[in-house]
Amino acid sequence: MNATQRHGDGGWLPRSDRCEVAVVYDDIFARDRAISLCDRLASHFKGDLDFKFTWWSVRFLKDPEIAHLAEEASSKADLLLFSSSAGVEPSPDLKGWIEGWLAHRGDQEGALAVQVNKVKGEVPPLESYLSTVARRGHLDYLPLTHSSTTFLPQPARKPGGPQRGLNSDTPLSTQSSHWGINE
């Protein structure tokens, strides 16, 4: 969908009303939270903004072909969303992949959002790392930690099943039930 917007000199320029979103998630629970958030975004902006979502599981980024496709999508995305159940320190492979798309973004505007469970008073290593990435890439940074029930419910979980973080060797059981963007 194309529209126009007023330019500073009073003229009109075409602008795209399409928001490209690259979603990176570490497990099924993080993916479900991200799906819920993306559904809400699309619903909230329906008629004003079209979204194109691409979805990338961290565990598949080890495949060079998938990693390349994900890097390409992320380097062009208006919004990058990292959704993690654990928020653990990213693996060296994941950091290398992040550095790859960051280098290809250039000066393109955009935002990096991090949706992660958070223990009160602590900044998860993933959140800390990605806030630095956002600064280096001149991206707006949106930490979407679970701290408000008004915006996004926690997905249902299987009882007794482990949750895994970005470092797939690290199990984690989370109890956070909510998060918010407007706190």
C-alpha cells in the first residue's frame, strides 16, 4: 500500500505503509508470545499499516542457508523482535549472526524490540546485549519485559515441561505472566 506524506518543503512524497518485521524466537513459548504481540500490532494498525512478518527460530540459524535468509530479512526490517523465554547470554553463533545483519543495515532507520521474561531488578543478558546492538545500529530500542497484564497474556504451557533459552543447553522454567509497552 502506498500513500503520500508531506515533506518539509511543503511538497508530497510517496511513502510505504508496509512495516517489515523480522521475529527471532528461542522456543515455542517465546514464539507464541511473539505471535500474540504481532497479532495485536496488526489488529491495532489495521487499515493504516500493512505488516510483513518473517519468523526465525534461533535453532535453525545454524543452517547457513537459513541464516543468510534471516540476515537478509533482518537487515531490511523496520522492526526486529527478539522473543526469549530465558533471556540468557546469546551464543557466539547467534552473536555472529546478529553482527552480520547489523553490518548490512547501514543507516536504515528501525527499531529493535526485546520480549523477554525478567526477574524483578535484573537485566537479562540478552536484553543488555541487544540494547548495545540497538545503540550501535542507531535503532530505537524497545524492552518489552513481562510486567503488565494489560497488554499480552502468557501462553498456556504444558505442565512439567522444560523451557529452553537462546542457549539451547540451558533449561528454564518461567513464571512471569505479563508485560507491557506503556508502563
